Amino acid sequence: MAPHLAEAFGFTEDDLINNRSLRLSPAQERVHSGTVVRRRVVYAVVGLVGLAVAAALAYPAVTDGVDGNLGLVAGAVAAAVLGLLFLSGLSERPSQEVWLAEGAATLVRRTDEDGDHQLLVTHHLVIGEDEWQVSAEQLEALTQDDRYRVYHGGMGRRILSIERVGPPAEPPG
């Protein structure tokens, strides 16, 4: 295990050992579980607010009749549907799978500019068809064209651990 990669990407040797078997380490499972709980709280709050808005919008149509309140009825139906969609997210079971990408690293810095003003610089690691946004420190820990094995998954396909597996491939011939 390369300590500079572990430090930059925030994983331990135990994480890497488990990820090599395409499973989360116990520590990664705890983080994943906490993320799932926070996500479910957001789903519940937004879902309940949506249903409350639907009830508030529907109340005048129920008490005064639908005539003249079609906009409110449509708003109530839309809020109810959105509320129910968010509440349905409570039963979602986010994947705990670990995926593997391996290949030569392409390191990319993207700058969004507006005239003379630099707005945002983002850093990306690209391996084959896979791409992750990483921090500047993480990008600096990598070497262009070296071969890496990236274990990723969990919420947002984040990088769980990474290891260098070799120098750039020799050109044929």
C-alpha cells in the first residue's frame, strides 16, 4: 500500500484489503450506513413537506368547490406526487457494491472562466470510461499515465481506495 495515496484519498490498509475482495471494510460500511440515514431523513422531510403543501393547496378547493381553484388542485396534485416520490426513497437500499476500474491514469484540470475571471477549477481522474472528480491534493498524489486500480462505489460512486499497479504501458513495437 502506498502511504501517500492512502493519505490523499483517506483510506486504510484494512479498507484496501477488503476492497480488493470487492467488499466494503467495516469502517466504510459505517460511513455508508450514516450516509443512508442522512439521505433517508432528507427524503422524509421533503416528502412530508410536499404532502403538507399539497394539503394546504387542496384545502380551498375542498371547502369552496373545485370551480375557480383548478390551479390550486393542479398544484396540490403535483406537490402530493413529489411528496410521495420522496417518501418512496425511504425504502431505497443504496448499493454497497464495490466496483473496480483499472488502467492508465489521465489527470485532468478543468477551468471554467468568464471573460477575465477564473470561476472554478476542478480536478478529475480518468481511467478508461470512468471519471471521478478529485481534490487538487488527490490529483497531485497521482502520476499521469501510470496504471492504477481504483475501487469505487457506495454513494455517488466515490473512490474508496486506489493503488498503483505499474508504470505506463510500453508502446508496441
